[in-house]
Amino acid sequence: MATQRVLTIQPTTKHEQKLLAIKAAGDKAPATLTEADLKKDLPEKAPDASSSGEAAYTCVTEIAPPSSSPAAIMIPRWKYNSVINFATYADGYPAPGDAIYAANCLIEAAKLWSSSNIGVKFNWVPKIDDAAFVLAYGGPKSTVLASAFFPSNSPLDVMYVYQYGFDKTEQISKRGKFTNYGIMKNVFLHELGHVLGLRHEFAMEPGDRFEGGAYRIGSANIESVMSYVFPPELQESDIQDARYFYKHPPIVDYSPDN
């Protein structure tokens, strides 16, 4: 399992910057889904998708950080026992129900990571000012399914799901995107791995996919949820290595700005 190495980030000014980040999208804060919204038109739950072994995942979360001296490099994670709150935007999706579908899939993925007892948990909240990050629709972005971010002291981060994320899950399920919880949930399992501070499994491999700035903790597993095998599946090695990651240095801990 690889983890991110990035430059030191300057502290922010708490919720003032969060409010500015929210207002940057318009004159008023975008609407977020409520608990009642999430119960509307729920897709039928399906078993977790089984891996086909196809390396077909596309994610742009991994951007190698600028080079720097070792003294300026750190490996970010959340402070142990943190609860990372997230909200979900209600608008901006191409079709009615897309926001509800995506939100419920993210919630299911978050529950799976949280139940793994790695040291931090995720929690959905209806209000964006209580959230450390928000799920939003990012429109078309070629064959990119989704993107996330790494732990930081940002007042509000954004996880994006793109058009191909819906197209790919519908194509794989062959039953329509609102009849399968499993596929998009698995996409979010991968992206939440990034939110926890995890890099792609191949981050340190030489060649075209080398991303740089990574540090391996624990075992190597080509079937890791952080690989490009589609659909991603959470492995026991992912859980064990994430537990180790959240208990051992050299790490810089952030507290989510909920």
C-alpha cells in the first residue's frame, strides 16, 4: 500500500474559508441532499461486484507533488479517531435521481471503510457547513470515473463523480444504473482510499504509470482497492495496511474541519 508525500500546507482560518469556498459556487450555498431525499427511489441493493481482473479504472486523484527537500515532505492522514463528515450536492447532475443514486453509493462505501476499524470513520451529514468534503457531479471528463483528494487542513474539499462513472457502471451492470448498488459503490471505495491518504498501488512502479512522491507501507497486492482493477474491491490486506498506516509514523495528522 502506497501513501502520499506532499509539501507542507499552511493553516487555514477555520470556517471563514469554508464559507468562502461554498459561496464561490454562487450567490448562495448549493442545495445538499437531506435524509428524506436519500430515501427516495432507492436502487435495489446488489451484491458486491466481483473483479474481472481488467485494469480499466481511470482516476486523476494522483498528481505527483512538486519536488522538495526531505525536510519539507510529509505523509498526510487524519488524526486518529477522527470522524470525517461529508455532504452530497442535490443539483448539477444530468438526470433526476442521479444525485440520490451517487450519494447512496458513497454512503455505502463509507460504511464499509468505517466498519473496517482502521482508526477513522466517515459520516454523512445533510448540512455542508458541517462537512469536511462534499460529493459533486463533475460533468464529462473523458474516461475518468471519479476523483478525490488527500487529507489536509482545507476547510472544504470536493469528491467528483464524472459522466463516465455513470456510463461505466450502467454498462457493466447491464441492468440499468439504478438497479445496481455494487459497481459505483466500489468506485467510491477507491476514491475514499485517497481521502484516507492512500496512493495508487502502482504509485512507485517505474514506467508510464509512475507517480512519484510515494512511500510503501505494508504489503503489495495487485488486487488492492487502490489498484486499477475494475471494479475495485476492498481487500483484507488493504484493511490491515490501513490500520498500520494510521498507527505508525512518519506521518502528519490533520483534523477534519467539520
